[in-house]
Amino acid sequence: MPEDQENPRIQDLIRRAEQIVRDTERSLEASDDVLRGMGLDPRKVREVLREQPMTQAQRDEAQALFRKDMEDIEQQVGQEAAHLRQSTPARAGAGRRPRTMV
């Protein structure tokens, strides 16, 4: 593959990887906020959970629940964005030149 075609693909992979990292960081922050909302210290919760042995089935279930939560959040955000787009009134006279008032 010519180098000029390979470079955009590499740049695209880098952008996608950076987006995944940002999404993961936001998810962790959201999880910490939920724990704080329940009156828990996120750092202490992680320490306790780290010491608890988990079976592979428990890990799989936790990952599935996490993915479901993230899908629900994305759906809610999408619905809210669509609602905001629909409820925002169109600007009257958009694209027209303002009249000169006498």
C-alpha cells in the first residue's frame, strides 16, 4: 500500500483510539459520580472490590450490565438531543437582510 494512503488510515486509528480513551475516562468519572451520589468514596469502593474474588461468570455479567447501561445512556442522550433540536424554534427571517427602520 502506498505510504500516502497508509498515513490517513493510521491517523484515523489514532483518532478512534483517542476517542475510546476519552469515552472510557468519562465513563469512569460518571461511575465515580454515581458512587459519590450514594454517599460512597469511589477509591475505597475500588479497593474493596479489588480484594473480592470474582468468577468469570460474574465478570461477564458485570461487563454485560455495564455495556447495557452505556447503551441506555447513549440512547437517552440521543433522544434528548433530538428533543432539543425539535423544540428549538427556527429563527424568524433567517437569511434575510434586516429592514431599515424609519
